[in-house]
Amino acid sequence: MTAPQATTDDARDTPRAEVLAPAPWTPAEADGVRVTAVRTFLTGPQGCPYVVTRVETNQPGLYGLGDASDPQRPLATRAVLDEYLGPLLVGRDPADIEDLHRLLLNSGYWRGGSIEHNALAAVDLALWDLKGKVAGLPVHQLLGGKARAWAEAYTHVDGADAAEVADKVLTAVGQGYRHVRVQVAVPGRDTYGTAPRDAAEAARRRTRTDRWDTLAYLRHVPAILADVRDRVGPDVELLHDAHERMTPAEARQFVRAVEDAHLYFLEDALAPEDVAHFPELRAAGTTPLAVGELYHDPRAYLPLLVGRSIDFARIRIPTLGGLTPARKLVAVCEMFGVRTAPHGPGDVTPVGMAANMALNISSPAFGVQEAATFRDATLEVFPGAPVPTDGHLLAPEVPGLGIDFDERAARRYPVGAPLEHDRWALLRATDGSVHRA
Ligand code: GCO
Ligand code: MG
């Protein structure tokens, strides 16, 4: 760390000690719980970069865990934690989460954004974990206790034709799932959420050689989804993720065309940039609409909630800045009759999933939880990771978030180089233009 340069504005040359001044009401006695260190870890047991934070205290064995998982910018979120938020937290009493959340948020002056919020979430979750451990209560008890016995989970299937997809849906139903996300491959085109069928396609996927073709998607996918519905019957909820690849006009056509599939929800039919088109999208059909994984500002949901133009909020707790803002957003969702479907693909760590579960089990607004299958390596690194059984997730009944972190095991799964993951920038449309992936 280079010595601070002399600046013209003396106020900015505040000695470090003053920046770390405790809240005016913090009792002086030294034996109170105090943060002694904020450690960050980069690990990749699930095949994508995870940034995990451990907030350590002066009480033996008392620490809190957090998740700062922006899988496309892990080094950036880690730097915010190591250089700014962590040093600001050391020496403080971890109990006043609201105060600390705002202090850390305001410390950047230019507030918000995915990177800052993921870093903030890592501290925020750790403070809630600590508060539960100090209180001897699971975090869901701090949020008002249980509103349900378990949280329904949804799993992912994909395929090239209705027969294959229907088979996989019925297999998932056999495992106890009542909600299944269905993605369909468009032949010879890049399609979100579908596994490459062979080595050649896997190679094309790595270089994003296949193009995105909305017309082919609109012609192919709604018919397959309706066919899958006919094959699996009415007793399983089907979900689909359009992954913000359509224009508002195309999304209206898709919503109209997919009516016969009777979807539980259609996700990300519109990109955040096109949010103003949701009211007309809602008018185009009866399919419930879900959105939110790309939203890092909780207030970005307000026009959609107040306008009653969505049915599900796909909240991503790490990207929103943690449990503190997420619990407030979920309360507002409840007021507007919008349910939650928290984001939970493999790139939300088990710590983030444990935070999801604290909200899911305690909030009346909960709808369904996305539940990727954690690899054995991930379960090894995160003892207590939430794992669905019979299609649902149980909330841990131990103090805190109910999850742990094995630092030694984490070292066995180093992450890849920057830009190695996902290649979101590489997708192009049939005319060669860059396209949201
Ligand atoms: C989902 C998402 C993810 C994202 C991924 C980005 O609904 O699960 O769309 O698959 O694409 O989290 O890193
Ligand atoms: Mg999605």
C-alpha cells in the first residue's frame, strides 16, 4: 500500500485512526465483541470463481461468513474488500448492522453497482451470521421466525426436442421436484442454458462461434415448450429463462406464443435497459413474469412493484448488497403481491444460498428457490451447504447462517484467469453484432 499523496483538501488527509472512529454510542469497554480482521478467499470448487469473506473477532472461535460472488469480476470485488471495506470494519463492534451497512456503502461516495454491492454483501452476510451466533439463533429467527416448513426448490433441465426435455422433466418430478426450469436448444444456434451436445459444439460454445438468432428462437422454442406441457401433464410447474436476449417487440411475441405452455414464470423476457416495456409485456399474455438477477439496486424494482407489472422478483442477495437491503425489498414485494424466486445457480456460493434460505423460510412473499446442484467439491469446502431433498430446502436450525467454510479444502480449487469464465462478451447475432448472452 503506497503512502497517501499530499492532497490540496486537508479534510481528505484524515489520519486512518479517525476514519475508524466507532459509532458514537459504542460502549468503550474492550471486552465487547470487536472485529479483528476481514479475510477474503478466492476458490473455485463449483467451476466458477467464488469470493468468500470471513469476518473474525476478538472472541475465540467467533467469526462470520459472507459471499461476494460476482463470477465475472471476482478480483475487483476482492480488492474492494481487502483495500477498503475490510480495513474500515476492523476494530468495530459488529452488532450494529444497519449502521455499518450504511457506513460502508457511503464510504465509496459514488455508491452502488454490482462490484461494490457484492463486496458490501460479503460483509453484510458475515455480520448477520455473527449476530445469529452471538444470539444463539438461526438468522431466520432474527428475521421473524418461520413462515413455512421448507422452501420449494426448482432444478434445471434442457434438451433439443420435446421428447428429451419431457423425459428429463419427469425424471426431476421423480426426484420430488414440483418446479422445473426448461431450456431448449435451437439447432445450429447459440441458446442460453443448454448443455453442448458433443465436443464440436462444446468447442463452438467456448469461442461462441454459434450466433444468436431471435427468429429461430421464436419459431422453435414456444412450440417445444407447449409440446413438453402436453407430454408432462398439468401437475408440474415449468419455468423458462429468456435471459434478456429479446427486444421488447420480440418479447411480446414470445409471451403471446408461449401461452399454451402454462409456465409458472418466464424469466428475463426483457433486459434491465428495457424495463419501461414491462407494462405492455404484461398486457401481451397471462404468463407470469420474473426479473431481477441483474438488478444491483433494490430501488430498481420499485417501478415494477408499484406498477404491478411483474409476478416474481429474482433477487440476487450478493448483487443487492446483502441481507440488509434484500429483507427490505422482500417486505415491499409482499406489500405488492409479488413473490420472490431468489437467484441460485452455481455461481451463488453456499453462503449466499444460506442467506437466501434465511429469507425464504421467514418471508410470506417467498415463491420458489433456484437450486443448482452443488458439486462434491463445493460441499467439501462449505460444510452445511443447503442441498435440496425431495424438491425442497430446509432451513438450518443452528445459530447464524448455518454454514461453514473449510479454508484448507478451498485451497485445493484455485480459480482460472480473469475473463476465462463465461465469455459473456463474445456472443454475436446473425448479422455479426454483439448480443447480450
Ligand atoms: C439463472 C441465470 C444464470 C446466470 C449466471 C451469470 O437464471 O440461473 O440466468 O444462469 O446466467 O448466474 O453468471
Ligand atoms: Mg436467469
